[in-house]
Amino acid sequence: MAGRFASQLILYTAVSLSLAAPAFIGAQTADRPGAVHGVVFDSLITSRLLEGAEVWIESTNRMAKSDAAGNFVLSDVPPGRYLLTLYHPILDSAGLSLPPVMVDVISDNTTDVALATPSPAQAHHLLCPQDPLHRVGAILAVVRSASDGQALGSVMISAHWTTYDIAESSVRTTPRSMEARSDPSGHVLLCGLPTDVALVVRGRAEGGSVAMMVLDMAGRAFARADLHLGVSTATGMVRGIVRNRNGSLIPGASVLAVGTDATVIADAFGRFSLTGVTAGSGIVEARAVGYIPGHTQTLVRPDSVQEVDIILGDSVTMLDPVTVVGEYTPYLQQIGFTKRRETSQGHFLDTLDVQRSGAVRFEDIFRMVPGARIRPNGTGYLVELQRDPSNSNSCPPAYFVDGVYYPQPPLQTPSIPIVPTEILAVEVYSNLSSAPVQYQRREGVCGVILVWTKRGVPKHRASH
């Protein structure tokens, strides 16, 4: 693979220059020197002026470095024709290089030149010539050891995403992936990737440790990624705070390192400490009832602590409080559970049923529900419902917790963050049409599960 990169990763920069000197390379005799002034732009990664680029006059020791505005100046240059070469860590780490650029220096004059790294489309087209020119892109990743930063070769790297096929009466999800193995320099190229969805990039070392990161290409045809793997059993700690988008702290959120057994509950101030997290690149996710789950990227070093903030999005609009005066009605009757159990088509469980099930975790409750299937999902389990008794195919339902839609994100966590002792009642509808109208959403084509918890019970009875 290293040979293939050496032959393919040469990109050409279009620089418009007026060449008025004779067609040969070398300094000409002149009384007064000239200068070269230029600007360097990063088209590949940041789309900004590039600071810290080294511009060399080839075959000499003359070099100028670009400043924060991307400007560089090579002064006191004898008149003649020269080749300029460009170096920057962005190009080096991406495995890309630029050919020399020819410039003419005129006595007692300043020659202006504009240099730029390749655009994402140019990089993608050259690296992946078999790909179409639109709607797909490439990731060039460098795999390193989390302990010492050394490049790791022969590591299998994969990118994962989900496609949605929307039909008239159903939505079908299909998992997709692309994989390749890193070369001796730690570089790995993944082509043919979608640019309009978030990708989960994973790597697995020979010892079994796993690293992962979320990468959103945001419509760009090329992305660069650093993936750090723990090559031993070394661990570290992730410490942080769970907040909402307004900055308010969220107490009691469930926090876990995705793909591991490391999990913890945030305290009353939204603070958490995850210990024993495998060293390397990882994703930490947080969930709380009433909020859209959030996640953040982490890089855990051996025997070190990484500080992070996890931001959850509100899933409901908070309205001003309303005081209702009336006769007290039992909560399950208020929410319509009692009436639906008598008249609706579905399966209903109350508190006593949940207790009799002996369930330890949320998914265990559904082992007693006809047509429900409990499938292992990483370190946890996934509930699936059989929509048609004559068909053995099952798929995940849509969840509503205390009347609020609870979406399942692409990164599935081991369990819904509810314990059986918190549950008052459960309603299971195996198809969308049998569910109450107010809970019929497109996401519920595989069925609907309503969960009513003790948290949702009003704290005070209405007064007369």
C-alpha cells in the first residue's frame, strides 16, 4: 500500500504565473536582488489562510514561513528562475505532497505568487479515481498508538453508517460499512463514503482493543482523521459534566463509553467520572429522560484524565405551568391507560405485572409479551416487535416515555435508561395503526411502546 500511496498522492496546484525570463533554471547575474511575496491557502482541511507553511527555494537553504495571515516573503533573491517547494504538517500527515512551482525573480522587483493545498474534490478524485465525482468522498486516516503516538500498521479500519429506504407505508434501515487495513506508516484510505451523514469510524488492534470516533464530512469530498488505539490493557478516566443547550446542569443522566462496559450515573450537579476506560479514541454518550441523547469525542491516554462536556438537546418544549382545579383522578386513568386496556388492541402491563416478571433490566420486561423478541445488542439487549403474526421478521419499535417521544440514535446504547422499579405501566402495540392516534409517528412502523414511570406522576393532587 505504501508504494501505491507514493505513486498516487501527488497533487498538482494551479498557480497562474507570468514567465518572462528565458526557459532555464538557475540564477542570472544581476546587480540588484529581487523578492518573492506570496500567500498560502489551505483548501483541503480548514478552508482558511495557512499559518506555518514552509516555502523553500529548491536546491538552496533559503526558506520562509507563512504567518497567521498566510503571508510569506523571500527577500534578497538574485534575479533568475527558481523552483519553490511547499511543506506543512497538514500535507505530511495526510500523505499528500505538491510538485515544485516555478517563479521568475526580476531585479529590484517583487514577484507575487499564490500557493494552495489541493481542494477536497481534487484530493478525492486523485485518491479514489473509481468513485463518482458527486455525493461520495474519502477519509484518509492515520492510526497511532494511544501510548506513544507511533504509527500502527496492519490495523483493520472500518466506517459505518445507516441508510433509510422510505416507502409508502414503511421505513427500512440498512447498515452499511467500508473497511481497509492500514499500511506500515499507519495510513489507511477509505473510498466511496457518503458525505451527508455522520460516520462512525472504528479500529481494532490485534490485542482486541477498539477505538472509534464520529466523523461528519459535512458535504466535503475529503476528510482527515487521527485514530488512536490502545495496544495494551492500559486505561484512563473521563470526567465531565452533562448540560443542556442552555448550559443548565442535568442531574441523574446515564453516561457510558460506547462499546465498553464503563457506565455511570451523573450526580445532582450533572458531574460524572468514568473510570477504567480503555485508552485510545472513543465516544462518550449521555442520556436522560426528556432530552435528546448527546455524545462527545474523547482521546483517553493511559493513566490520565480527560475533561469533557456533553450537551443534550431538549426533546420537548417547556411551557409555562398551568394550575388545574378539579376532582382527583388516578394517574393511569388520567393518561388513558385504564380505558385503553379495556378497549384497545395491544398488550398491557401494570406495576404488579412488572414485579411478577422478575425483570432486572428494562428489556427483560418484554420477555412476557407475545410477539416481542429480545435480541443481544453489544453489551445489552434490543427489543423488537413482530408486526405480522404470519411473518417472522421483527424490527425495533418507537418509544414514548411519559408521553414524550424517545428517539433511538444511530449509536445504540446497551439499554433504555429506565429500571423496572421505576415503571408504573407499559403499553405494547405491534403495529402503528393499533396505537393511540397521538402516538402514531412515522418512526413507529415497527410498533409502538408506551412507558409510564413514577417520575411522571404529579407531585401534588389538585385542590378543590
